[in-house]
Amino acid sequence: MSYIKFESEKLRSLCYDAFCKIGFSAEESEIITDVLILADLYGIKSHGTQRLARYYQSIVNKSINLDAKPEIVFETPVSAVIDGHSGMGQLTAHYAMTLAMEKARNVGMAMVSVRNSCHYGIAGYYTKMACDAGFIGISTTNSDSIAVHTNSKQAILGSNPIAFAMPADPYPFWFDAATTVVPRGKLEVYNKEGKPMPEGWAIGSDGKVSSDAEHVLECLFNKTDGGILVMGGNTEEMGSHKGYGYSMICEILSAITSFGNTSNHFARVKGQGSTLCHSFIVIDPKIFGDAELMKKNLSVFMQELRDARRADENVPIYTHGEKEIICMKKMLKEGIPVNMSTVAEMIDLCNNVGLDSTKYLGDVDVSSAKVINYDKLYK
């Protein structure tokens, strides 16, 4: 499946205008759009504008509550539990991380957990918020049950990403990864492209490794056996139990501390909302002493990692977050590549909300694009 490049500001305008048309305020639309566009600029195409159609379908089916406002249901000086009431995940998460940052400014560190939320985009967006303000930021989330844990063929855990960010020069340490081999969005991309997945990403309904993205997605849609493997694959010899454990940590921090639903009890029901859970941890480096010296020490260590002797002199060594910043500079200059199926979805979205797609995308022929039925995601 082919890709076409668009200026980031064109995509930003499309997203912002679409969310405003859907019914979000200007400020809300700006936050949601910023999360999506950062993912695209960082090269995380599984969580960028390719999610637009799914978000719109969720709003139409009312698994995302357009009018919901996050509510603090329990609070101490160092913590809070928020009920998102099935509101847009980016808005609930932005509110929660902002609250955690405010508390950390007052008491040095804080944790806020969230229940009854929706997909919040890349976890690293929220740790970047904290890092940009000089804090150490950590965020986790659970998801729909798509992950097959060690020795199982039933998906009970979610993709359960964890993100961590800390200030450093010339690049912050910025880590954001699912605890599965890949997130479901990667399977959706391969399905749109009509390409076989790499071996070792997932297993099919028979419990055997599968490279058929469409089949594995059908397993997840229909809640039959099969799913995406946790980090380490499907054997303990390759470290499957480690990915299993990391995923459990995310469930505990997100769902258990918020008294919300674990991934296997996640609900995305038409008219009844969504029940994802998140966590946000903020630490002020000043509670350990000289914050600037700490930043300098991390910067030196990361440079030592980049300067290490290379296994292949032609392949550079990167630190976490460096490649994303390099990618962003390239995307801003050359444009963001968008899968043709996603372009078709954007055009449909514009038609549905009353926007002229040619204003943002030009006159694009999408007649050969593969159509994805996202309505199957909902009960």
C-alpha cells in the first residue's frame, strides 16, 4: 500500500478542525490534535492520525463520552484517583498529568491514577509534559486485552505501554514502549498495507505463531484465542516471562490503584463508554539535591553510551528519544507520510463532519485503498 506525504501543519489543521466540528472546544481540540501530531512527527504512525477513524467511530458509538469531564474521586497531597467517565483519553490524561505536576511542585513527587478513560495516544506525550517542565515523568496505561502471556494462547493482558522521561542535554531521555512485542496499531498498519507481519509478533487462534495481521486482528475483534505476544515472545527461554511481568506492573499501576478494570474486563460498549486505566507519576529531581547536576550527570552518561565502541562502524548508537527528535526534524522538513487507507479514512471523516478534505489533503485518488471496518471493535 502506498504512502503520500503531507505537511504537518495541514494534518494539524485537519485534526483540529475535525475535532471542533465533532463537538470539542477549541482548547480540547488543540490538546487532542497535539498528541496525535507528535506521534506522527516522532514516527510512531500506529498512534498518530491513523487513529482518527477509530476515535470518530468511538464517538459515534458513544464509547467515548463527548461531554465527559474528569472527576477527582479520591485525593491526598501526594496522590489522586480520577474517574474519566469515558471521556476522550487525551483530555483526561492531560488533566491527570497536569494535576500530578502541580502536586509534585508542592511536595516533591506525586502519583495520579485514572479509571474509566479511553485510548490516550502515546504514553510518552505525558512524560514529555513533565520532562519539559524539569521533572522526571512516568506514565502507564492498560488497554483492551490483546496480549498473550507466557504459556497461554488467550489474550488477557493489554499492550500496556510504559513511558519514562527525564531532562538531559542535548536530548532528554525519552522512552515509550508497549510491553507487547508491538502494539495493535502496528498490526493495523500491516493489515492496511496487505503485508505479512514479521515472525514472532503474534499467534493465531491455533496457538501457533502467525504472520497474518488480518487473522490476528479478527481473533482480537472476536475474542477468540490468539493475540499479540508479550515482549520476549512465546517462550521463557527468550524472556517471555519478563514481558509478562512488565505488563503486570502496568496493570497494577493503572487499574489496581485506580480501582478500575483490568484489561480482560475492559469494556468498549456502544452507548456505555470505555473503561481504560492510566497512571501518571511525577518526581521533582530537587528532592535528591542539585537538579542541574543530576541533569548534567545523565547527559554525560548518555553521551558515553552514544560514544561506545560500535558493533558496526556504519551503524550509529542512539539513546532513547534521540531518534524521535531526528525523525521530527525530518518530518517537519519533508512532510509526514500517511498510508493511503488512512487518507481514505480522513476523507470519509471530513465528509461526515462537513469539512472540505481537499483544503487539507488536495485531490487524492483513494479508490484502491483498503477499507477497515472499525465498527467491529464495538459490542
